[in-house]
Amino acid sequence: MKDVLPQKEQMDESLQGSALVKEDGNHQRKLYIESYGCQMNFSDSEIVASILAKEGYGTTRNMEEADLVLLNTCSIRDKAEQTVRKRLGSFNKIKEERPDLKIGVLGCMAERLKDKLLDEEKLVDMVVGPDAYRDLPNLVKEVESGRKAVNVILSKEETYSDVSPVRIGTNGVSAFISITRGCDNMCTFCVVPFTRGRERSRHPETIVEEAQDLAARGFKEITLLGQNVDSYLWYGGGLKKDFDKASEAAKATAVHFADLLRKVAQAVPEMRIRFSTSNPQDMTDDVLHAIAEHPNICKYIHLPVQSGSSRILKEMNRGHNREEYFNLIDRVRKIIPDCGISHDMIAGFPTETEEDHQDTLSLMEYVKYDFGYMFYYSERPNTFAARKLEDDVPMEVKKRRLNEIIQLQQKHSLERNQQHIGKVEEVLIEGNSKRSDQDWMSRNTQNTVVIFPKGDEKPGDFVKVKIKDCTAATLLGERVA
């Protein structure tokens, strides 16, 4: 059993493996970059490509011709780190034959394991944390002069709001826009506050301008990204935690997430707008009403819950309990009746009992999620849970509970998808189906994959499709006039 099991098999590649950048033959030096983990890492890789493009680095799909290889890493689970270590090992074998090849690690794993990667294991030449990408030109020069280079200093201000990302590994249809960086929530299982720092928000006008630029370039969908988008708050600068100290004038003109959603929706009315990730304790009814008001804001919310047990949620420091989550789900269903909802769930968190596990299953029965991302608990160094809670649930119990969660989610996913059969839905074509180049892969507003036979359409087209059949992961249909 894998420790990372996305239930939705056609989920966007940016949530699962690595993506390679597009070829660009107009530069002399070549950059090869792989990204692992969350959508934020993929967005960060586009920022890195933009910064290095100004230093004369073009991007390549062919690692063999690269002068600089960068891995943008994830520390959320141990398996992600082990995958990166294996990739670094393979790159170093190539470096034995090409000593001039430079290898760097970016992102969350870089910040957490800088000393091991540079000195103990000698796997890389350069280590760069998520807030230090502007320093990449200087760090590359250090490496080229024969020295190891490192910058993992976290910032309270950096948002890269003035960097125009180079869109890499893209389908030309959908793109990411980062709206916040860092996180203040301090969930006991999570390394993000330690690897990405305190939460800060981008100026809303820079977000709107980036959305308008993408629309002008032919993109049809954007996803607003943050560790916790619902806590987005712009009040003229500063951290969210200092908002109470702001002047009354600043508070009066503050932009919250619902305000930002409306601004973007109005600025690019022909584009679809998605967002990720939400935290239940911060999602307001105003956000739900903003979604309901604007047809171009997708009717889909990724709403991680992690456990159905109030006791475990308290141990996780999630900021909400079971009943509060139920109340939020009820409000979502009332305000946005056709909303798709997905989740994250952790099986086998420290001290979890069979009763707690049954609470998780009963919560899933209440919500009946469209799909989910399900994992067994993986202890992460330096988190509160690793320091204070014993990882006391046996692995075989974790795997059994995870399997029960997965089986129940597959049942619910099929039930939810069956509700679409017979309906005509607007979908956005993203590209070829993975199983047949005779079919299109598209998504509806609920973020469910829709497959239908090709006609004279092209990627980026919005078309009407009548749903004829489904699996637990996919809707199957045909285009209608």
C-alpha cells in the first residue's frame, strides 16, 4: 500500500509526479527542472525559470544537455523525500561523467535538510529555500566558481509579486497564480510553517494583473494558490498576525479572500477560476456567496478535514471540530447546491483508536465527497507531533484503516458521478485522454474529469457534453450542439 494514494486517477499531473519544462532554443545555457509535491511547488518552479531566464538560462526537456539541474522538493511525507534522494543519486551518476554539471535542490526539503544534502551526503552543489529564489543568480555564480552555495533564510515579506512566471510544463490552457506564501496554522503533523515561514499575502492588483496577462495569452483557467487561501488578507502590507495592530483606515480598505475572488472574477470574466487549498476554520460564508454569484468561479472546493474525530482534530491542532465541519458542509450545500467537494484524510494519527477511525468513516458517509487524497500518517521531523506524540498506531493497522477509507471513498465517488448521468455540462478541454488519443480529456466545473470522443474541437475550447456513463473517477459522454 502506498503512503500517498490520490483517489482520482486522472488528477492533474501537477499533484502527483514531476513535470519537465518546455524546450527553448534561444539561450546558450540550459536549465532542467523537476517539481515534486503540491501545486505551490510547481508555481515556484515557474518563478525560478523566470529569474534564471534573465541570467541566460533556457529550459530543456533533456536532462542530458542541461548545464544546471534543479529539483523543487516536498517534505510533506517521507516517501516524497526518498523519491528525491533517488533522483539525486541518478543525477550524480551522470555528473561522474560530466563534472561540469551543477545540481541544486529547491523548496521545502532544501530548507529542512541543507546540511545533509550539501556536506554529509554530498548530493548537491546548491541548496535554496522557498524565499531565496531571487538570490539564485548569485548562488549559481558561487557554484560556478567551485564553491557550495546555500540560502534558506525565510522571509516575512517575500511574495515574488513582481516576477512574471515562465509558464513551464503547461498545457497552455490552465495556469497557477500564487496569492499567499507560508502558513500560520501550525497543524501538529505539518512541516510547512517551518519550511515556508509565516503567512503573507500578495498585493491584490498584482494578482489581477497576472490573471489578465494569462487571459491575453490565451489561457482559459487559473488556480489561485496558497497553503490556506481563505486566510488571504491584504491591508497595505504586513503579516496577517499583525492585522489587529493596523490602523482603522487600513482595516477599512483590507482585501479578504472573498473580495479577491470577486476582483479576479470580474477582471477575467471569460476565464474559469479555481482555488486551493482551503482550511475549514477560515472559510467564510462570504467566500461561498462569491462562488455562487460568479458563473466563472468553479463550483468546487478542496476542503481538507484530515480526521472525522473531534479528539484527533484537537490533537492535530486543526482549529475546528467534527460538528463545526458538518455545519460548514451544510452551508456549502445550501449556498452552492451543485458544489463538488474533495478532501485530505490521514489514517493512523498518533493515539487514533478504532472509535476515532469509525468517526472518520461516518463523517465521510455524511459528506459523500466527490473524491479525496488519502494517506497513512507519516511522522515528519521537527513537527509538534514528532516531538510530543508517540507514533503508536502499528503500520498494519494504519494500512488497514487507510484501505477502508479508500474503499468507502471509491463507493462515494461512483455515487456522486452517477448523479451526473443524463445531464449536459460545460467542460474545458485540456488535452488528449491518457488512454486514447481519439478522446479528449476535459473537466467540468466540479473538477471531475470528463472523457468524450474527438471532433473538430481543440484544447482550450469550452464545449457542452452530455454525460452517458461513468466510473468512480471519470465521467464519459459525447458532445452536443
